[in-house]
Amino acid sequence: MKHLAALNKYFLSNKWRLILGLLFTAISIVFSVFQPIMVRQIFDLLSHNIDEYRLLNNTSLKGVFRADFTNVLAFYGVSILLFALLSGFFLFLQRQTLIVMSRHIEFDLKNAVYQHYQKLDLNFFKMHRTGDLMSRITEDVSRVRMYVGPAIMYASRTLFLIVIIVYLMLEVNPLLTLYTLSPLPLLALTIYYVNRIIHRKSEKIQAQLSNITSISQESYSGIRVIKSYIQEDASAKHFEEASEAYKNSSISLAKTDALFQPTMALMIGLSVILTIFIGGIQVIQGNITVGNLAEFVIYVNMLMFPFFSIGMVASMIQRAAASQQRINEFLQLEPVIKDVPNAKTVKLQGGVRLDNVTFTYPHTGITAISDFNLHIAPGQKVAIIGRTGSGKSTLAQLLIRMYDPQEGKVMVDDQDIRLLELTNLRGQISYVPQDVFLFSDSIANNIRFGDPAANLESVRTAARQASVEKDILGFKEGFDTEIGERGVTLSGGQKQRISIARALIKDPDILIFDDCLSAVDARTEKEIIGNLYAYLKNKTAIIITHRIFALFEFDKIIVLDEGKIVEEGTHNDLLSLNGYYAELYARQQSGDDESVTE
């Protein structure tokens, strides 16, 4: 229950809906308890007047008496109907306030979870599966909504109803009330015991549901790999095993839930039997009237649903507590990469420097770069070349501060980037990652993602500079063409060039290209490089690649190996060293490497 205390701030922001909902609940119950009172009065009226009515047999007053009595009964009947309608009306208002409140809280909580996702750093997403993250914002939040809406509504109604009815019962006959309510302590113990079981099983079910969601998401995203390796049956079996575990846990929880209703039905039935037996004795002794007995039986039946709802509410609360615990654990995580107090906002000129930088990935323990030093002057064009795993992409992610180094400093214009606002830093750097990601949207909007305010002409210019405009115009809908998830309807080269266009439309001061031309042919690559050379004239550019662009005049070429610079200089300088760069260039020139650029 302590985990649900985190929701108090949401109740506070919706306090008027909560207060009105509770008020409408109380009014609805007041009108509903008038009905057994009136039934009691009808029974007493009948018992008091039936003998008198029989004495008037064969007299002229019998008709008058019957007419008057019929009018009285009609009055009571209309009154009972009116109270039922008023009770129903306020019950409607109760749902319109409390259930609507729960939807507002659900909206706020989902936004809070999503916004926190946006704040967390890259390392968090590498350590958590997508399915688990989706489960927190869907299943967990939905179960919490059941607590802030239906659970509170049923619980408040149950509380008000029990308090009012018990008070009225005590007013009639305390002894009969004691016997009628005597099974309830046993019911309370049963509820407490079963609730503990429900809480434990709910936590297990939520974890299994997250696992199923993760398996589904991975299967959908990797469907082409699954099909190409003929692993459909194995994938289906893996999902079936996870579903079987979830099914068994859910059935086990359902069996536990099923204990509530039979137990409460037994207790309510026992209360009715005691009411009739003890009440009958009290009537014979003249302590209560027949109307009182009828009133008590109706009260017991009115308590039936509240006591049934105790189990349902308890189950909702326990499930919500388990879900809110998962949400709280997530919301309490603080991003490692965040703005320092009084972070600076500056206009970048394009200078980059790394001083004695060492970085080890937290989730793997692998040291990607070690004691690394690099200086790039504003406007310089630098190529970073190296084998797979040499630390090229790590450098790019350090420059846009996806990670912070454990040792050393990453500087931009002699400013430690940890002292700059993240939005300020990343807003002036364009990064084209190695793993291209496109959204399920139009091509124009995917390019415009770099600058949401850009007009169509700017989008077309960026596409032209990335040598993808002709491809786009070849589609039936042109720039309005909707692409599938992750750009599945496009070729690898088209996706890379759209990603480049997205970076160019931003018009940044520093551009970082991380092996973003690997999927294009030599002719297109030559065209893109020609366009980029003109575009990058006054900008700082870092091109990370595993190939050599002989047509691009770099100010500096750096060769990495195991996170360290092993060669550095111009194209001619590196050729004269007869090292890895010269070997790679010779291999490309001889045609051994199909990615050679002539």
C-alpha cells in the first residue's frame, strides 16, 4: 500500500472531482436506505390495520377504509420509486466524477512515465527491453487506474453503506445487529489472508506480461531475420512457453480471486439465517415488529454487494500496488546524463577537443577508448577510420554526450560539454548514426524531423543535397509517401540518404556522419560526397567510416585501433607510413574492397 502514496499528488490535483464524487456517493446511499425504512413502515401499517380491516367486513366503512389504505400504499410505492430514481441519478453523477477523475490521472501518469523515458540516458535503454518499457506505460498504468477510479468508487460506496446501515440497525435492535454482523470478523481475516496471496501473484504476473510483450516486440521487429533463418516454429514455441507461464499464473490468481465470492456468499447467507432466526424470536417476544424484521433482511441484502465488492476492491488495490511499485522504481531512476546546475548556453563555432579521454561501457565493462587525445579546429574536415570495434562510434556518442567519459574531458570551443545545456549542445550538432531509424510517417516529415519548422522547399533542398530527391520523386506520392515501420518499404541506401537529409536540414555547426554511406553504390556515394563537400565548406565535419573517400579532401585522417590513435595525418602522410591506412587504400584500389570510391 505504501507504493500507492505516490498517487496522492494526482488526487490533490483532482481534489474537486474526488470530493464531489464522494459527496454524490453519500447522497445516493442516503436515498437508497430510505427504501427499507419505508418497507418497514408498510409492514407495520399492514400488521396494525389488518385486524381492523377484517372487523369492517359487511359494513359500509370497508370500502372507504380500503380506498384510504390503497392511497397510503400508493404513496409509499411512489415514494420508494422516487427514492430509487434519485439514488440512481446520484449514482450516475458519482461515476461521472470518480471514473472521469481516474481517466485524468491515467492521462497524467502516462505522460509522466513517457516524459521520464525521454530524460533517461542511452545506457538505461540498453539495459531494459522495449517490451518491459511498453508494459509499464500500458498494463501497469491501466491497473493503477483501476485503483484511482473503480476501486475508490466501490470502496467509498461500501464504507458509506456499511456505516449508515449498521447505524440504522443499531437504532432498531443492538442484539439483533450483533448476531447479524457476527460472521464479518471471519470475513475480514479471510480477506487479509487472500490479499497477501494476490499481491505476490500479481507481481509475478506483471513480470511475465512484460516478458511476453518483449518477445512479441522482438519478433515483429526481427520478422525478416526469423523468416530468413526459418525460425518461425522456434519463435512460436518460445512465445508459447512464455504465454503458458503467464496463463498458469493468471489461472492461479483467478482461483485465488474465486475464494472471495463463495466465502462472502457464505457469510451473507449465514447473516440472513441469523437475522430471520433471532429476529423471529425478537418479534415473538415483542422487542421488534414484523416491519423491523423485514427491514433487517433488506439491510442484509443491501450489504451483499458491498461485501462482495470488498474482494474485488482488495484485488484491484493489490494489483495496483504491484504495478505502482514497478512505476515508482522506474520514476525514481535519475539519468546519468543531465544538465548541471546553471548549465551554459553558447553559440558553437565548431572546435572539438578530447583530452586524455577514457571510456568504458557501463553495461558491458568493455573499454572502448583509452587515454584518447584529439583536436579539431573549427571548419576542419576529419575522417576517422578503423576496424569494427576500434571505438569510432563511441567517439561520436561522446561528442553528442550520449555518454560521459570516466576520465578526461570532451571539449567544444574550449568548453567542457558537461557544463553546457544538453538541448543547446545537441541542437547545434547533427549526428547521422550507423543504425538508421525512420519513423512510420511521410518521407517529408522524416526529413523535417531535423527541423520541424522547415517548409517543403527546404525539405527538397536537403533531399537534393543527400542525393535522394530523384528517388523520392519516383514514388507515386512523392514526399508525401508513407513509409512503413523503421522505413521497411525503402532500400538500405534510400534510408541512409533520408537520414543524411534529416541531418542537413538542421543546418548545424558540427556534423558527425557514422558510416552512413555503407549501403549506397559507388556512383551515388560519389554524388553525395560532391554535394557534401560544398555544403560543409564552413562547417566542422567528422566522417566515421571503414573505407577511404579519395575524392574528399580531409584536413586530417585518424586511424583507430583498440580505442587509440595509431595513425594520424593527411592522405599522403598516411600513405607514406605504409600502415593500416595504406593497406586499406591499396586493397580498395585493387578492387578487393567493393566499397572503393574512385
